[in-house]
Amino acid sequence: MGAANLRASQKKFWLNVMLKQKKIALINDMTGFGRCSVTVELPIISALKIQVCPLPTALLSVHTGFENYFMDDYTDRMENYIDSWRKNNLTFDAIATGFLGSAAQIEIVRHFIKNFPAVVIIDPVMGDHGKIYKSYTREMCRRMRELLEFADLVTPNLTEACELLGMPYREKISDSELATMAANIAAKTRGGRVVITGVTLDIDDGSNISNFIFDGGEINLVTSRRLGGDRSGTGDAFFAVAAASWLNGETLTDATRKAADFVAKCITHAENLNLPWNWGLPFEEFLTDLR
């Protein structure tokens, strides 16, 4: 093959690769400092070779874990933003939802999902440590439960799983109880896949943290050593690795294990750097490890 033909063949090959590259519409807030939400998810998912197309729900200067923050709610702009995508005939392989700031935003997301057929991954960012976020109303909780019907994969923490099922929160829980909870959440979805993240099993002394996986009836558990304290954006980093790896064809258990290992490395590095909790995870150091 001549040099010109070889270059033409290589160009065609890479064009085909790019044409087949997955695209994910990422619905979440965008925060300037603090390493959370889209600021974390976009680079991580991109490192896993999926194109990220953000649909912002709000713009923040820093996240709400800081004393002073500026926030611009994006609700009134979301429909025009989505309409532009529709008029440009854009399509997505997946839609992922994160923090939604109002019942109106949840309704906008419902319409978006109906009009842009894709794999749907819902991270129901509603609360943590047994408490629902102050911004969440009873109506929002109800509508989030309704959003589950579109989900192919749901990734709640234990607080959110309890809220989705209308049951009281427990700090420690058995694997049999988790199996029942995950099955009940899965029954509300179209995909039947659930990962309940960041749980402490009742047989554990608190030194470990587990992620319970329910994949169409198949059950697995990924457990890691608990490292350091809470840090902003940890769940976002976990979600980004797990969701993108699963979209790339890895099993849900393997994707969850990869996410847990990645987060553990980031937390260890944050502890070594003695970073304030609200500065998030220094994930940048490990992005190339995801390839």
C-alpha cells in the first residue's frame, strides 16, 4: 500500500472511531471551585473516552459547603437549551442526571428523556447520612420516585435508597435487607439495575465501606477500606467512573470496583496533601490511570 493510500486508510479508520464515540448528556450543576458535580464528572468521563455534553441545572461559584457562594439557577433557561439540541437533531447514547434543584427541573428532565431516547442513568442526589437536603421538598422526593420509571441504572446512597422506598434510614444494614431494597427499587425502573453506594454493613466495625450491586437479579458486593473523612465530590467521582465504565461495556460489578478503587486513590492523595474537605478530591493526578 502506498503512503497516500495508507494515510487515507488511517484517516477513514479514525473517522469511524470518532463517529462511533459515545455521547452522554450530563444533567447537573456546574461549580467553579470545590471539585463536585459536572466539574468532576466531565473530565473523568472524558478520560474514559465518552463525549460529555453538559446540561446545567445551576451555575455556582463554589459549592454550598463553603460559607459564601454565588448561584445562578438555570431552570428558566433549560428548556431553550434543550430546544437548541432538538433543532440541531442531536442524539445521545446516554442521559445521566445528578442534582436537580426543583420540582420544575425534574419535570423538564422527564420531558427531555421522553424526547431524546437513550440509556438513562439516574443518580438521585437527594441527601446523605440519613438526612434529605434542605432544598428538597416532599413534592421533589415524590417526583424523583416517578423519574425512576425511565431508569436503566440507578445509583442511590443508602439515605436516598430509603427515601425512594419511603422507609426509615438505618446507619447500618444487612446484606439481605439491601437485596430487598435494591430489588424493590429495580422493580420501579425499566432496566432493573441498582447500585446502592457507600453503605456500612451491620456485621462491619465501621472500618469498611460497601457498594451493593443488583443487576437484573444478580447480586454482588464491592467492599473497600474506609479512608479519611467525607469530602465534596466523592460521589460524583464514583458515579462518573462507574457509569462511564458500564456504558463502555464493563459489567456493573467491574465498573463499581473500578470506581471504588479510583476514589480510594484520590482520597488517599487528598489526605496526604492535607486538603480541606470542601476542596474535593485531587482526581487530576489519576486521570491517566483510567485509560
